[in-house]
Amino acid sequence: MLAIFSLAVAPIFSAATAATVNINTAGAEELALLPRVGTVVAQRIIDFREDNGEFQSTEELLLVEGIGERTFALMKPYVALGGETTLTEKVRIPRTESGGAGS
């Protein structure tokens, strides 16, 4: 049964994670495609990048105001440090009932 589940989920998972945003070159509009990132947080990412230089690791996003561990965990599969930005649609992840507020 596990093998059937793995095969059924694998194409969906790999297709979803193939599209990324390069956080070192993306503009606010592209950054806002990431889950739980709106225009304000997108601008904070750009400001952080301008003040501190290129991101050396994706975990540095945790230093940006408005990005906590839960938000980072949701956006991490869609974040890249290099290459072209290939994400073209907003990633929408439904909120869980027990998730509560905050990030």
C-alpha cells in the first residue's frame, strides 16, 4: 500500500517543487508568488537583500521580519538561491483549522 501511495504522490510533489523563485534576483511581484508572502513581506525581502547582499542560504529568510519558521517551511520548496525564477502563479496553501494565527 505504501508503494502505491508513493507512486501516486510523487508526480504531484515533483511538479509542485519544480517551479521556484530566485530570492537573489526576484522582484517584489515574483516574491509575492511565494506562499504566505504579500507585497509588504516581498518588499522586506528585497530590502534585506539590498542591505545585506545576496542570500547565502535559504534559511536567511528567517531574518526577514514577517517570516517565521512556519512560513519558511511552507515557502522553502519554492525558493532558490540561483537560476531563473520559474514560478508563475501564486502558491496558495490552505490554512489548517488547528494552525492558528502567526507564522
